[in-house]
Amino acid sequence: MHGVTALLTVDGLTRAYPGVIANDAVSFSINPGEVHALLGENGAGKSTLVKMIYGLEKPDAGTMTLHGAPYAPANPQAARAAGVAMVFQHFSLFDALTVAENVALGMENPPKMRDLARSIREVSETYGLPLDPGRIIGDLSAGERQRVEIIRCLLQDPKLLIMDEPTSVLTPQEVAILFETLHKLQAEGTSILYISHKLEEIRTLCQGATILRLGKVVGECDPKATTARDMAEMMVGTTLHTPAREAQVAGDVLLKINDLSYAPANPFGTRLKNVSLTLKAGEILGIGGVAGNGQDELLAVLSGEARSPKGKIEFCGAEVGPLGPTARRKVGLMAAPEERLGHAAAPNMSLTENAAVTAIARKSLAKNNFINWPKAETYAREVIAAFDVRTPGTHVAARALSGGNLQKFVIGREVLQAPTVFVVNQPTWGVDASAAAAIRQALLDLAAKGAGLIVISQDLDELMEISDYFAALNEGNLSAPRPAKGLSVDEIGLMMGGAHDMEVAHVDV
């Protein structure tokens, strides 16, 4: 696109925090009507960069130009006034208010509610994102909530739209609708800066990509002419390991759940409804679903944190429903929740203490009710070494680790206890591509040794890569598991959307 004047040019942007340079002389540009990807591992500096473009952070050095004029937004209001809008990964909506009320809260000078409702309807229909302005946010799906955020931005008629991981909460069908919307915006001349870790998505959608590693630009590419693997290796700077395991025959039934129902105490939680499943030795059952459809509740019921008032949980032929988490861990039914800090790990406790918390029984870390601290420290060292946890030592508090390193520690702490059944929610959430591959390989190795695994994840590529069977959670209902091999994206999307009893024509592959 030579000869085209860039819409936004970023030149030498630098931003440092105590102990880390988040962005180191970053330069790139976006053309009018271009969808441009910003790629990089967690901690590469993507968030800091878009925060500076959106006026949430100020650069220490460097300049930006927008429409050929100097651009230095003092705050997000100034960025919006200049034509820059942003859809965040984590929505900032009030559950008790309507769609229109939430949109009005994000506007400097909102019009009358009746006029705003009309505008919301018009914009939502024009861009193929149907939305009723009078609906309460608390009643909307994750995909519909995202539409509210997008429409809030589109009402400002932006020239540059920044999107941070926009498809992480969407079913495949909702992703297709979002892409149609982005193509319409692009055709009208709007530029889109697109952050995503889903590289095939980037290849479908984007015309250009800037790749960051440790705060620096390490490359640019045309995503359509670059493989996903090549982009991933540019991001991590090393050759990626592809997880693999030998084909094997499933063994005896390890876990059997019959007609399990559970009503959480949290009013915004999801009720589990008559969940049934069977898990055999050596098998990996992948459970997909948009966030908030009962994933946390299922893990809590299986781990023993939540006791189920209805249904049976049989582990190796014995009923374990009445047992708490410690008793279940002792017999080999173990779990790792999605929320690392505060749930999987105690923030202010050291890594040694966090290792001891869950491994006391299976690693014999206590005698006469006294913890053997040297033995606990040795175990923490084993986890750090086996899972390449970057930390100064075992004395460090869990909160001092980066999200990705804490995730490696939490997963490693459970895997090295050799569970008979391991239930894990979002095993590679927030870790870079090479660490994700290592974690997936560790899960595959566990299964190869005869463990049964339930892997709950919003990353469908991950589930298809490691699972033998796939099931979907939708509003607390679990679909019947189906062989993962040969499942199409459409079939997965329908299962995630709640079409559990659909008849699908099977084709032998």
C-alpha cells in the first residue's frame, strides 16, 4: 500500500515502569481501512501500547501522529474526540442497568433516552449486531454484552477501533457475525487495531501485523502469507514444540457422574442441571463453552469445594460426594481452578507454602501434624525445575510471579503429585505459546501414564489438539461427549450454543 498516507503512525514510543521497560522504542503504522494485528506473548507490551494510543497511559518518549497531525491524548475522552475508540477484553457494564443506560454512561453528552434507543437500534441493525436497548445487561450472554461495548464505540463514529481479544468469549457462530461487522467497518474506511492470540483468526482477518517481544518490535508480516506457526515462533523467538502422544486404548472407568445438579450460593453463579459423564483411564475429555456457563461450578463440585445436593460422584467405584477437597486429593481426585491468585494459590504465601497447601498428603510433607518444611521446599524446587517457572527462589510470594509463571507453578504442583483423575479449568490461560505447549504436553503425558483428565477451556484449538472426547457446557447443561476427531467448527459452535440433542450427519473421515 505504498503511497497511502497512514491513519496512525507510532514513532519510538517508550514506557517504563519500576524494574521493567514495557515498550522500548516501538514504531509502526496503520493505514486507513486496514485491519492491523498486534501480536506478542503475555508481557510483550501490547496492553501498554494500546493504553498509550487510547490515552490511558502517557509515553516517556516517542510521538504519535493521527491524520498527519501530532496526537498525544491526555485521557480517553481526548482519544475518543480524535476518533479513537476501544473495546476492552473485560467489559465495563453494570448488570442491573439496561443496554441503553449502559451506553449513556459511556457518553460525554448522552441524548434523550428515547433518541438513544433509536440510535442503538439503527446502528445495531446496520452492522448486523441485533440488540434490544431495553434489555437488562444481567440477562445478556457474553456475546451480547460484547455487542453493547462495540455499539457504544460505533455511536462515536470512530476512525480507529482498538479491539483487545474480542473473540475469547464468543462461540464460532458469534465470531463469524463479528467478522462480518468488522468487514463492513473496514469497507467504510475505519481502521482496526486487533489484538488476539488466535493466529488463524489473524490470518483470516488482518492485512498487516506488528509483532512485539519483551517490549520491542521484532518483526512485521502479512498474516495471509505467513503461517500461524511462523508467527508464533516470531512471538516467542524459539522453535515451538508440538505436543504429541501415542495412540492408546482407554482403560477402566475412573470417574462416573450421574444426574449431578448443584445450585451455587452466588446469585450470579450458574446452576448445574443433571450433569452426567464417564471418564476412563488414559482419556482426556475436553469441555468447551463460553465463560459463565457453569465451568467454575463443575470444577468446584468435582474438587469437593462445593457439595452437591443431588446426584452421584463415583471415583474408582467408590462414592466420593460427601468428601471434601483434602480427602479427594488424598485418594487421587485433584483439581486446578481457573483463578490462579486467591483460589489456586494464596497471594502472600511463599511458593514453598503454596506447594505444601495441596501436596501435604500425596507427598507426605507432614509428620504428627507438623509440616516438614525442608521437604516442602524440595518439592517446590522440583515443580519450579520441571515446569521452567521463572522466579528468584522458593521463598518468593505467589503474588510476585507473573501470571504465566504462576500458572506453570500451579499446574506443575498438581501434575507432579500423579493424580488418578485431574480436573483443570483454563490450563494455559495467560501463558505464552511455548509454555502453553509444555503444559499441554504435561497433560498428554499424564493421560499416557493412565490418568483420566477433564480439561475445561475456552480455547477450542487447545481442546481439539489434546482431547479424545469433546462436550460443551451451556447454561449448566453438559452435552453428550462426542469423539473430538472429525468434529467441525460448526458442530462445536452448535453444541456450545445449547443445541445438545441435534442430529448431525456423521461422515467417516
